[in-house]
Amino acid sequence: AEGIGLCSTEHMCFDPERILSRRKMILARDTTERAAALAELLPFQRSDFEGLFEAMAGLPVTIRLLDPPLHEFLPQEQAQQQQVASALGIGVEQLRSRLRQLHEQNPMLGHRGCRLGLTHPEITEMQARAIFEAACTVASKGKEVHPEVMVPLIVTVREFEDQARIIRRVAAEVMEARAVQVPYKVGTMIETPRAALVAKDIAAAAEFFSFGTNDLTQMTFGFSRDDIGTFLPAYLQKGVLPADPFQSIDAHAVGALVRLATTAGREARASLSVGICGEHGGDPASIDLFEDAGLDYVSCSPLRVPVARLAAAQAALRRAK
């Protein structure tokens, strides 16, 4: 792989004002209330992205749009629910009613990723505005900025096109208003088997791919990443699986989807940048497969970067020989 990346996801800090605004957005009863809450969140997000662009000193910064199910931002315990309701000036029952509405039987396959942006386009618009306002601010100081906006969890090209249309419109509006031009890309995560199988169509619209190998593994195997611990030890002990597929990539199926989508994507767009983000980005055996598949980079947690760098170098040398 040519590079090691750190993928910036939605900011999850513990700033009380930020948390309150986020919860207002989730509890909004209509578009007007949600827009007001998003207006409160905008300065926080913009500040985050300014810091990222400054710290990255001209290097590309990949920003994934909001991905997790909304219920994850609301408290589940009764005492915390009372505190949150009091801070928001609403009744506890109103908060619990909203929690019941947001409840899903299988949230990892539910209302998350680009599905949030499709049902609530104002969320995508706010995040895009924060990204490009921050980019223009940093660029106006004479610094290079290269934002790469990543749309998560798509399964059809139409989903991507819907979200990309919002992102590009907001980018044009902000850059015209600021009289600053910033080069940017809009790409997507390939983290469902369907997306991998229709990668050629997606690449005709998307400028880069990032394989979300955690979700891709989960959906390919039909294993819940959160529940696999109840049976994985038996699978490993009996040799049903050679290794934990969430730690080291399954070369036969998940790896095959990565290869297929990479090849198909580059048939549609020769310049397509392709990488992965997930636990596999720090696993030497997985990195060897990604190098062989022709990926450009892996993205991993900071603690895994030294191992990933060494594994990437070794894989490149083996391929060169």
C-alpha cells in the first residue's frame, strides 16, 4: 500500500454544549426544530474540521459523514434520561417516547449511514457546510487543504448521487461566498456486498473508495461483530475458522469482494483511489492481501500505525520481488 491513513469520523467528544445540541437535533419533532439544532452544531463541527486541516498541513483529510444510528446518542439508563430531559427542558416521557421511536431490532442494518442523509438531507448539508467553511478559512491563510468527503453505507449508486449532489452544491455555495477555491473529492465506503458487486457503477460517480472491512465482514459472514464472542472460541478451537475474521481478513470471500470491487471500480475510473478502514488496516496478513489487490492505503487506529507501516513496506518488497 502506498500510504497509511487516519480516517476522521463524526466527532464524539464530551463537550456538554455540543452534546446538548446533538440531542436537540435527534429529538426534533420537525424540520424546523432540526434545522435550529443543526445551526447550533455547525460551529462545533466547523471548529473540529479547521483543527484537522491545520494539523494535516496540506495532506488529504478524509471525513466520513454521520454514520451511527441516532439512538446511540441518547441515554438508555433512567437516571441519565432524567438529567437529559431536564437539560433540554422536556418531560422524561417525551424523551422515552423518542427513544422508542428510534429503537430498531437490528440497528447496524437499520437507519444509519447515508440513510440518515437521505431521510434528513439537512444533516448532510450541515456537515458539508462545516467542512467547506473550515476548508476555506484555512485555505485563506495560505495553507493547502484537501478535503475528501466520504459517504457511508451505500448499496446503490442512486444513494451516492443523492448525497454527492448536496455536498457539491454546498461546496460551490461556500466557495463562491468566500471567494476561495479548494480542491476536494467526494467518495464512498464500500461496506456491503451489494456495493462491492456494483462497484463499477458506483465508481462512475465516486472519486474514491474506502472499504469498511468491519461491516463488509459482518454482512458477508452474517456474523454480528458485537455477538460473535459467544461462539467464536468454539469455531477457532474446532478449526471451523482459521482466525477471527474481524481481526484478520477472510481472503476467500471478503478479500475476493475487495479485489472484485477494486478491479471493477478502476475499469470505470482509472484514477480511482482505493483503500480500507477498519481493524484489518493494522493486521499484517490483511495488509499483504491489500497490497496484492492493488490498494493505495490502509486506515487504522493510531496505535496500529507503526505495525501497519512495517507490514506495508514488507508487502511492497515482496510484491516487487
